[in-house]
Amino acid sequence: MKKTERPPRRRDPVDGVLLLDKPQGMSSNAALQRARNALGAAKAGHTGTLDPMATGLLPLAFGESTKFSQTLLDADKGYEASVLLGITTTSGDADGEVLERRPAAFSADEIRAAAAAFVGEIEQMPPMYSALKHAGKPLYAYAREGIDIERKRRRVQIHALDCEPTGPDSFVMRVRCSKGTYIRTLAEDIGNRLGCGAHLTALRRTQIGPFYIAQAISLDAVEAATLDAARAALAPVDCLIGGLPVLQLDDMQSRQLCHGQTVALGDVPEGSYRVYQADRFLGLGRVDDASVLSSRRLVVTS
């Protein structure tokens, strides 16, 4: 008997952020569309993609929160990755074809010493199997056609790198890093330093900025929930800029700001602020050196 699929829910203006635990084998966009359908949301976007083989934290922005998703694109990230030494692949992970096999048998100290060389500011060559675009086309599309595109090395920051050997030819690494860091490339570079090559066998994102995987919900749980329960799982719009200081406005000041006018304040330091009128989140504002507030991104609803 053919399984009856649940019809798509209605599309409503839904505002908030879903901290999703993306399952393995699914693209970020496919996960977004399934979550969007489960929430019945009219507008949605993600805050940075995960490879299909990767699992873990994928914050999804709905409605007005999409205006602030750039903050997570720029945020530091955390990952847990499983690495197999001695085998290199076309993609740097287990989905690629094997290019070379070399003997690999190392002590825990040798593995940790090789990894330690990559803590701090380092340079990475973006892999061909990545979403980085060339002439409007992602590099992985060229790679699938057998075309190699010249790339420039990028500087990234590895804040912390802890390795736990699981055998003479394998280890698990936990990484805290800046945006733009390629974990597959980091694994390959460690393998090259050991003289044997390497590739990822598993990858899980555990942190983005202030958000952690422990806060995330599975896609199955979102889809199994009632509409009200699914929407209740959303974090508020202002959570994406929760690290900024708060600026409270009175009724007149909030009307000025929402009508596109600047607002002269008292002695308020220059900088970016989360702006509120009582409990109502108005959006992101910027105060200049003359203590004058202007809007950067305002929300339509709250």
C-alpha cells in the first residue's frame, strides 16, 4: 500500500529561528524546505550550509529573522570530525573516490604533535569540492566535470584543536575555528604533515556563535509535531544578534525610528545595538559618534 504523504501546510508569516540538527545524507536546502513545510512558513533561509555527509547544527531563519542571518555566517564555528589516515580521496571525505593508499601507523603523541602545528592563524587552499563559486558556478560542479579551477589560499583562525586518537591510523578531532575554515582541508593537511594523507569519515557541527548542538531539534521531531508545537520550538528573532547591547526607546523615539528618521539620544556610546520599545523588538540600530541613532534593519512584526 502506497504511503499517504501529509499535504503541505498553509504558508503563514512565521518569525523566528529553528536550531535544527541536520541529518546525514541531506542537503541544507532540502532540510530547510522540509522544515519550512512543517512550520507552514512563508519565508525562510539558512545561515550557512552543511555538506550532505555532515550532520549537526544548522540554524534556519524564518520571516523577519532572515534579516539578521549574516551574523551567523560571520560567527566562529565548532566541529567534531572523524579522520582516517593513509587514504586520500577526490573530495577529502568518504564520499569521494580513493586516490592513494599509504601506510599509516602513528602514536597518539605523533598525531597530536602534527595537529598542534595548525593551531592559530593558518592558510588553507579551498577544496574543489566546496560551495565556493567561480563565475557564478560552485566549485564542486566543476570538480564533478573533472575541471580544476585555480584558487587562492585563505587565512583562517583555528582557535582550538583537540585530537583523540582512536587507533594508529585514525582519530577524532574537535575544532573551534573562524568562518571560512574547511575541516576536510584541515584533516588532509594533518595527514600530509604525517606523510600519509587523510580524509574525513564523519563530520558534525556542534556550535555556531552562541548556539550549541544540545539546543537543536531533529528534523523528524519537527515534522512529527503539531503546527503549534513546531512553531513553539522557534527561538525569537532577536536571538541572532543577542550579543549586542540593548537600547530602549520611548514611544516617540520608536515612531521616529520606524518612520525612517534618525533619533537624537543623550550620552550613548557609538556602536551597534539591539533596539526595543519596552518588550517589543524593533531591530538593529547604529549610534554614531554624536549619539544619533539610525536604523540598520527593522522588523515588520514582533
